[in-house]
Amino acid sequence: MSWSPAADRNKDPILAVLTQALPGAATVLEVASGTGQHAAHFAAARPDWDWQPTDADPRSLAAIASHTAELANVRPPLALDVLAARWPESLGRFTAAYCANLLHIAEWGACAALMAGAARHLVPGGMLFVYGPYLVDGEPTAPGNVAFDADLRGRNAAWGLRRLGDVVDAAEHAGLVFEQRFDLPANNLLLVFRSAAR
């Protein structure tokens, strides 16, 4: 079974924020679920959440299914390419969307695509949570994040930590409002956006 030590380390701090933001029943679309560890952990802790995991990699879909097989509130994982011009309408609408550790290991266009897709598939007033490391103007970057950014760019010139301001701009362009940021362990942030109430 696929396993990510990083996903295991950060699951509890993220869950605490999600629970604060979504205290009641919710339908959640997870974008780029990876191994499925977060889907399994969050859904087990919150049986009132109806969780839809997705990923672009067929191998990840098998790992997600394995991690979540015993959870009645996790839907079968779906193939979803964030960069698709339009995500399938069959996805439906969700109370919230969640994406962890994608933007720094994808081309920059994935950010705009994530924001546009989430905006289309959130109910009015729905929330988007985006977790990962960021560069924040006016704040010192932790040495570990500086090294991580250099390593990413060394592996792929299109990768790297994203500026928080650029991510917020992309979200606002898609019609999402930046509401809050939570500073979490290991120099990561959880960003909270909300779709316009229409």
C-alpha cells in the first residue's frame, strides 16, 4: 500500500482546521488525493463528511481505494486531471474542496486550473482549502523551504514554491475570495478561499 510520511505527519493539524471551518455535515471534493491517507484520516474522524477523492494518476486511484475501502462516507476515487479545460459536470457540486501539496510539484498553470475548477464545483458560499509551503512577501522564508524550493526547481524548472500573493490573485480571478490563512507545522500554510454567494 502506498504511504507518504509527509501526509501522515500533517494530517492532524489540517484536520483541526477543517473541523473548525466545517463543523457540520459537508460534501468535500479532494483534488490530487495522492495516496488517499488524508481522505481516510479525515473521513474516519468525521463520518458526517461525504468525501470524494480524485487523482490524475491511475496508480494513485488504486492506493486511495485501498486506504479508504472500509469507510462508507468515502466515494470511489475518480480520475481528475486538474489541467483539463473543464472538469466533468458529473462531479456535481460540493460544500468544500480540498487540495494538499500540489501547486509546488506542478506547472504554474495548475494553480489557475485548480481555482477555476473549484469555483465551478463549489456551491455558493462553498470553501476551498489549499495546503502546502508558500513564499510570502515581507516574511522570511524558512531555510528548509529555501532548500526545498531549490531542490524542486532542480528536478523540474516548472516546479517550485509559489508566492502566496500569486495564488491569491489566481483565486480572485476565478471568483474566489481569500478569507484566511493558518500557519501549520513544518512551515506550511492552509489557505482558505470562499466562493461568491450567488
